Amino acid sequence: MKDAGNGNMWRAGKGGGLRGALSSVFGLQQPQHQAFIRSIMKEQRQTSVFDLPIQDLNAIVFDLETTGFHPYNGDEIISIGAVLTVGQEVVEQETFYSLVNPGRSIPQHVVELTGISDSMAADAPELKEVLTKFLAFVQRRILVAHGTGHDKQFLNAALWRTAKIHLSHRVLDTILVAKWLRPNLPAYDLDTLLDVYGIPVTTRHHALSDAVMTAHLWTKFIAEISERNISSLGDLYAHLSTHVT
């Protein structure tokens, strides 16, 4: 296994970090999965996030591994990893990780990149089950990811296919935040930013370890954002919309 040296993280991810909400979604049938996902999205639409203070912000930093880049042309999610952050703290005991059965073969270059083989994916739960558990973990918290275009596209495609609904959670992109905080960097890929901020690289292209590394990056950003006298999520969105193109 590609991440055999990262067994503690793997076990923590398999444990899921899920609280009581998760126990209620095991064994749900398809209509119940749809109803649960829709209820989460409805609650999220009714939740105002703009007044949330940056220093105490609860966020779920997540990452997806997929078979390719085109969710509307046959590509599928093969794993989801996520971790909770509270302000400048990465709460590494609060994690979510699951493989996903994509219902198709995984290209060889993706197998080599992620370490996820067809045999591993074949034993994984189906997409609707993993989405339900993931959303139970996320609850109403905002989402953070590195390069959100890819992840949002896949999540929206998956949610539409399984529950006929789109993602209603606010999603912050660490690339956009990095471009605003450090406008003169030569590149904004995850490896470059991890190096700039002195964050140790563990296992790349593993959804949980990438999420944890991105979470440490996000908490570094929180410190810099606070130094600029930005106190709320609404203020941050306003600055990003003004300064990032």
C-alpha cells in the first residue's frame, strides 16, 4: 500500500472522526439517503456564515481523489478525505476518510499516483453511502479545499446524481487565499505552498493526508488573515473578491 508508512493517519481516517450523527445514517435505503442529503443542504442554505469570526472559524478541509478530471464524462470519485480545523488549530483526531467504489476501472496512471487499485475500490462502499457519511461529518461547517473548481465540480455531479441537489456549503479555495496573501509567488500548487510555509510533506495524492496538509496551510493563512485586521468570514470574502482575479 502506498501509504503504509502513514498507518496512524489511515486508522484515524478509517475511524472517521464521526459523532452520533453518523450512526443514524448506516443502513439507509436510497430514498432515505436522498432525504438526509437534502436536509443537510436545506439547513446549510438557512445558515448565515458571513458573521463567523475568522479566529474561531470551524471549517472542514477536504480533498478528493478521482479517476480523472471530467465528472460529467464518466470520471468518478475514488476517495474522500477531510479534517476539522478550529481557528488556527488542526483537530487531527476529527477526520473522515473513505474509499469509494467508482463502478468502473481506475486508469493505471491514477492507480500509480494514488495507490488505489481496482480491487481496493471494489470492496469500498458506493458513492451515495460515502456522501451521506461525509455530509454527516461536515454538518453546517464551511468547506476549504486547494483548487476548489475540481472538487466542487465532482461533489456537485455526485450530489445531483444521488440526490438531485447541488452543494450549498460555502467553499473557500486556498489557492485564491494564497494569491491574495502572497501575490508574488511563482506558483500556487500545493507542493510549492507547503514548501513556502514550511509544512512537512507526508503522503501526496492520498485524500486524507492531502486534506491534513492543506489544513495546516489553511491555519497558517488564518494567522496572516488576522494580522490584516480581517475579523469575519464576510470580510475575507469581500477582500478576496476585490483583490484576486
